[in-house]
Amino acid sequence: MSSKKKKKLTPQQQEYQKFAHAREPKRPVLANCVRAFLVGGIICTLGQGIQWVFITYFNFNEKTAGAPTVAVLIFISALLTSLGVYDHIAQWGGAGTAVPVTGFANTITSAALEHKTEGYVLGVGGNMFKIAGPVIVYGVFSAFVVSIISVIIKALGGM
């Protein structure tokens, strides 16, 4: 049995819950999924186009073109966030803008812009890394776990 007790609702609260639920607007789940797929796909296609430019015009190969491509996408996302455009795209595209690296850049830039009045160190830097910190820790920890698993698989005979 759970340590938390369920709070019993009064008859009036139960009636209000039913009333509110009946009038709650239905969410267009399929439309939201399609928009997220389209926006995320457009962002990824833009990334492929940028990578192609680095490979074609700057003599990068597929392996070395990845880092500057990500840097350009982060720059574009930060620029569009600072101009107020990325928020409109995110409002329409939903999770499609949150999943690629541009979503992370948007989050960091938004935090920096929101807290710039508190100063550059405590406002911008402090609040920007409150958001970035958990993501960086999770990424480093995940990379560590994956590398341990990779070493174990190689030691067992390279499945």
C-alpha cells in the first residue's frame, strides 16, 4: 500500500471535476504529432543542407562536418530565439522544436535573455547553467554508461 493517502473529494468537488472534464477542450493529438514531425524534419533537413555545404564547399568529410554543422544550427537557434521568432515556431511545432539540438540552444538562450537584468555573472551565467547543468550531467553520465557497455561487449568477443 502506498505511503501517500489519496485525498477523498467531497461530492461538490467530484461534481465540479465532472463538470470541468466535460467542458475541457479536446487536444488535437494527431495534428500535434504531424506538426512536430514536420518541424523536426525541417530542422533536421536544414542540418543536412548545412552539412552538405561544409562537405561540398569547405572540403570537410562526413565525419568532420558534424561539429561545425551543429555549431551553425545552435547559432541559428540562438539568433532566432533572440529575435523572438523561435518561440512562434516552437508554439506551432511543439516537440518538433524541442528534440533537436536547436531546442536546447533555445532553452539556454531564453534563460540568458530572461535574466540579463540581474547581471552577466549571476543573472545570465547562473540561470543559463541551472538549465544546462542537468542536461550536461545526464549527457556525460549516459556517454559513460554507453562506453562501459561498449567495453564489456568488446571484451566478450565483439558481438
